Amino acid sequence: MQASIDAILERFPNKLREDLIPLLQELQDEYGFLSEEIINRVGHYLSISVNKIYGVATFYDNFRFGPTGKYHIRLCHGTACHVAGASTFIQELEKLLKIKHGETDKEGLFSLEVVSCVGACGLAPIIEINGEYFTKLTIDGLIDVIHSFRVKDQDIYES
């Protein structure tokens, strides 16, 4: 892991403070989340305190500090989605998956992230699972989507 972190760090040879966000994005793309080790290495590399890095990273919804599930669910809770019932969707997902926002289930299958906006307000309410968007959902449609991912995962292991 250390060698591949170094390879990403070397893509930012100027070691500028303004490299922080793109560097964190690349590291998260590679590892799925920003671990304590990654944060410490970036701080040392850019000569920025770990506290400052956490301050920046926690400001943005895009950064994660723990592993996500095989199926990472991002539920939009922007204004249009909120009006269209996103709060009910959050409750339903928490009940279905037995996790809260920011958590991953025990099996590592699903993780849930509530985000401010995904920029598709005309398609509200909307969830995204691993880059696939499900729009204009109803509660029954949401349950069907979750069920289809569970079935898909079972099919993979039964094959």
C-alpha cells in the first residue's frame, strides 16, 4: 500500500497546498476511502497538519473515512428530493439495511450515504448505487431496487 500511495503522491511534485483536494480525491478513488495512514502521509508530504486535512475533507460530502459496502448507496436529500419524500426514503433504507447514514452493513454488502444534492432535481427522488441512478422512485420502487441488488449478489455466489 505504501508504494502505491507514494506513486500517487509523486503525481503532485510541487507539493502545493492547492494540491490537497485533487490529491485526496485520487487517493480515495484508489482506496475507496481516506484512512488515517493516508491522511498522515498526505500531511507529511504537503507539510499540512492532519487537523487541517480533516477540516478540509470533512467539509466536503465526497470524502469518506471508512470502507464502503460492495453496493454504495448515495441518497439525495437536496431540496427537490426532500420535497419528494427523501426523509421517508432515509428511514426506509435504514430499516431495510439495518444501518444509518455513514455506515456499512455487517456483511459489507451495502453502505449508505446521504448527500446534499446529486444535481438531478427534475428526477427526484433519486438514489445512486455504484454510479447507477434510480430516479422518480416510490417506496415500493426503492424496496425493489434494494431487493434486486441482494438477489444479484446471491446469484454471483451461487454460480
